[in-house]
Amino acid sequence: MNSPHELALLIDALHALHGDAHPRAALATLTRTRGSTFRRPGTHMLVLEDGRLVCELSGGCPQRDIELRAREAIASGQPRLLHYNADSGLDVLMEMGCGGELEILIEPLLSPGATDFAAPLARCMESRASARLATLLAVDGQVLEPRRLLSCDGEVCFDGTGDEAWRAALAAACADWPGRGAGTHRLATPRGELDVLVEAIDPPHALVVVGSSAAARALLPVSGALGWRTTLVDSDPDRLSRHEPLPGLSSLCTTPDGLREALPLDRHTSVVVITHNLEQDIAWLAALRDAPVAYVGALGSRERVARMRHAHELAGLRLHAPAGLDIGSETPEEIALAVAAEIMAVLNGRGGGPLRDNDGAIHG
């Protein structure tokens, strides 16, 4: 699937197309995979008629051929499903470099209505709701102009199906889809067998960094590069004013007692406390005891962390401390990399170990 940063770029580009009376673009969507592939179902790339690309399907995909087929779809106005595997030709096989199989939907976007789903999706993300986007791409094996249905926190907020039976099938597919990832399934309905891609789309992850230390400042650009909405928090306005302004970075001056009221925290949020003062760390962490966040971390030596864990104020807090993966970090920048990597591992349900096993095989 697209990263939060890629998704934001894609939504912005679709918004721009929506304002054009005669848009000329095609959306390429990875709908199915088999075997080892670099990208997963639900990954999108926008191809504009002038050759510009938004969110390239790079890293092993048959990029050049997809761009060519997308431009052909813009000219013909016809959607199509592309299949790539080891029999697709030497150039494609070399570019894939993984031996996997891909199915990609090429969808021409030639009218403003083709991007109607983008605005409701943007509103859903802005409200930090969880979304399910269902795309009907084929009926009885025949590719058709895709129809979409968007569900936000379990409620249908966009219906572009134009058919009650299809609407019911897509709404049920959204309701039945698990919490993560994307995939295409074949559904039996009175209106035929439907091929439906369902994507679980979460709002951009938010990172709250407490403290104005060098390690805290080093974490800010890493978070921004990952597309996380980043907020720097400190109780001292002078310390806050010293940090370098960064695009998309917010700052908040508050105390531990005022944190929960001043800053909304949800399950798509991580908090890292880096004040380098044990008493302050404990006060900030205590304010997070019952917060519905994905990750709470704190820096410190093992002795200092042991004192945190024995603090009665932090009883019941699931704390990642010392925060970060063990990669031998020493400098603030290295520490920031280790902390961001651990947060990603937690969000993705991974252990943070090497991709290969002891025999050198690569994990899927």
C-alpha cells in the first residue's frame, strides 16, 4: 500500500485533477500479488498525460511498461487489467527482479467525476478516522470502469457504485475487512461475480516528541520524512523557540498536567519523551498512563530506565524504554533513526530483526 506520505501526495494530485474540466490522467493500482514482490496490493501510481508521475511503482515493478499502458488507456479511455510474471518478457522480468506475479488495474481518469472519492477520503483522513475503500474492478471476469465505495469508521461516506446490489456488496466487503492491508476478492452476488479491491486506510501517523534536547530535535526531520504529523512539546517556551522550523512541524507549550487536554491523542499516535531529566520524564509519562496511543517511549540508560519502571506513577504503562532498536546508536541522529525504526516495527507488528534468517533466506 501507499505510505501516508504517498497517500497525501496522491490525494492532492487527485484534487487538482478534479478541478480540471477535462482531466487527462490514469490511475495504476496494484490489485493482486503472488510470490515475492516489492509493493503490495493497494499501492497506487498516478500517470499524467504529460509524463509526470505521482507515487511511482518503483523498486522492482515493471515501471516503464505500466507507464506506457497508462498513456494508452488515457488515449483509448478504456480500463484494463495487466498481468506481469516470469513469462511477461525478459525486460520486465529483469526489472521485477523478484520472480513474483503482479496484477495492475489501469484506470483512465478523463472526467471530474472519476476523482469524486478523493475529497471524502481527504476529509476522513483529516478527522483521523479509519477508512475502508472498496473498488469494484470487474464483473464476471470483465473489466469495467471502476466503481468505489468509501466507509469511514463504519459509515458509508461516499457511494459511487450506481447500483444497489453493488453498493450492498461493497459495503459488506468494507465491514468484513480486517484492520490492516489491502486485497482483492471475488464476491458472488445476484449481479454476478465481483472482483473487489478493499483497502484499509488509516490516517497519517502522529508523533509527539516531548523535550527540546538534541536527540528530540534530531527525531523531528526523520518523522517528517516518514509523513508523520509531528508535534514538539515542552513546558518552557524559550526552549521551544530555539528549535529550527521545519515544514509541517507543530509546537506546543504545556505542562504534563495539561498535555491530554491540549493535544488529542489516539491509537494512530506515538509519544517519545526525551527531556533527559528523570523527574520530568516520569511526570510526562505519568500523564500518558491511560492514553489510547500506539507507542510510548523514553530514552535513558538502563539504570535510569529501571528507576522509571519502579516509579509507582507509571504502574500499568506499557513503556518502550530505552526507546529504539539496538543498532549501536550513539549520536542524536543515530538515536533518532533507532527510535523511528522501533516505532515502525511496533506499528507493523514486527520484531525489528534482520530481513534474512540464519540461512540467508529473505523473509516475506
